[in-house]
Amino acid sequence: MKSIKMIPAFAALMAMIITGCSNADVESRIARLEGRVAELEGSGTASARSASTTQPAATNQPETKPEGPLPVFAFSEELHDFGTINEGDEVEHVFEFTNTGDAPLIISSATGSCGCTVPEWPKEPIGVGEKGEIKVKFNSRKKPGIQNKTVTITSN
């Protein structure tokens, strides 16, 4: 008799779990967790490392700046709001920047926070004072509701 009473309760619990988290909530949680993982990996204190990849814990020394001239990104804008779009739309935006540093700027990679966000970046060095562009495409297929996506750029 107890097992029959538990079936509706279990079904109700599963329904709450399935519908309780919106896509935006899940994306937000994933972004926070990815940030925390990156933070832990950067500080050398991640506890889930295997024995073969164990590295000594980082000390609390200040970050040292490389010597010599360095490139500097100066973006005309760092955020873009596509506004209201329909699910399934593919939109894109071009982020313009200038190298205001003292050395050529080399972008080695640019990655979106998920597969729906795809950046295209210049593969050739951007000289001092020169302009460049990073085109970001967002595919909203299966992405209802509010979305917050990021692009991470790795450069010299």
C-alpha cells in the first residue's frame, strides 16, 4: 500500500525537477561553475586532479608582468544586447577593437561559452594602432528565454 502512495509523490517530484529550472537558470549555474573551476585551476588548489597531473599549490605571490612592450585591447564596446529575437534566429554582431599597446597583438583563440555562440577572430597579428574585428554569431535554436553568453579571448 505504501508503494502506491509513493508513485504520485515521486511523479510530482520529477515534474518539479524537470520544469523547475529554466534554461537561463541552468546556463547561469554552468557559467558560475565554469568560473569557479577556472579559478581553482588557476590557483592550483583544485582537489579533483589526478595523481599524474598534480602540480604544486600556487603561492600567494603577486602576478608578475612580462618585461618589454605589450599589446592592449581597446574595444569600442564590450557588451551587446540583441534585444528580442525569435527562438531559432541566427544573429551576429561585430566587436571592433584597436591595439593601443606597444607591440603587435596576436589572438591565439576565441571561444564561446557554449556551442551556440561562435566567434571569428583575425588570425594575423594586429599592429600597434591598428584596428581589428571579432565577429560573434549566436544561434538561438532551442534557446528560449533570456540568454547571457560570453566569448573568452586568449592573446599575447
